Amino acid sequence: MPEVRKVIATEEASKLISRLKDKHGPLLFHQSGGCCDGSSPMCYQEGDMLIGDSDVLLGHIDGCPFYISKAQYDYWKHTQLIIDVVKGRGGMFSLEGPEGLRFLTRSRIFNDEEKAEL
């Protein structure tokens, strides 16, 4: 059985991440909790967002760390986050905004085998 990952990126998301890394250097993601930008995954240059004790590192997508608040993680810990891309404006502070695309989080519930492995 392949490694169970808590967060993955679609092929289209990986292409956008690659372009953003070329433009901005190392990146990090944080799953927004629903305030100003809904519940979008936010993309930042590394160092532009302070990660605190209340943030959980879910994993990495295309070499970029992906964080979520602990409170939100408690709700979503039984799901795999799938980071995708759709046309439209991204979050106000997220780097993909000028690209005419935005990151979007999809999810699926882990099956019993995957839960046991986690």
C-alpha cells in the first residue's frame, strides 16, 4: 500500500506551485480557517507568515510545507486534503491571485486501512 499522505496536490496545482516557486522562491501553505478568505489554502513566500504553536504541519506539497490551525485540524483529521486549482481570484494575500487562478481545497475521508496506517 502506498504511503498515506494527509495533503496532496493535483497535477494542475503542482504546475501552478512550480510557476510560483520560480517567481517567488520557497513557499509555504496555510489552510485558512474561514475569516477573510473563506477556507482557501493560502500560499505565501516562506517567512511571510508566522507559524505558531497552534498550527499543525500536515505535510508537504511539491516541497512546500502545508499547515493548518490545530482547531481546524481537529475537524478535518479524518480527511485527506486535495489541493486543486480553479479559475478565479485567489485569496487577497495569497500569491496565486495575479495568475487568474486560485487554489481550492477538496477532501476525501480516509478509508479504514488508511486510518489504521495513520
